[in-house]
Amino acid sequence: MTKAEIKQLEILRAKTPEQRFAMMADLMGAQFDAMRSGIRFQNPGIADIEVEKRLHERMIQGYKCRKDWYFKI
């Protein structure tokens, strides 16, 4: 490991679980925003609801989720 990687690990270990979860949520939000931008770029003038539908379809493909994964408890 490089010194920079070791320093990053030290910083992450010093964070609380809540802080690490918030970081993960921010990164996932940025990923989804980038995916939405890509969908809009590929489909100019697309409606917001269609963007969300296509995003969901990409998530299913990319993460190998089932269509009803969000209903599971």
C-alpha cells in the first residue's frame, strides 16, 4: 500500500459508522446523478419519469437485482 492509501484508511477508521454511511450515500447519489445525466444525453427531451424508469432498468442490469427487490423485507 502507498502512504496515501494508508492515510486514507486511517481517516476512514477515525470516522463513525454514521459518517461512513453518509459518505457512501453521497457517492451513490453522485453515481445515480451521473447515470441520469448519461440517460438525458443519450435521449434529449426525455421526460423525468422516463429517466427514472430507465435508471431503474440500468440498476437492475448493473446490480443484477430483481424487479421487486425493493419490496423485500
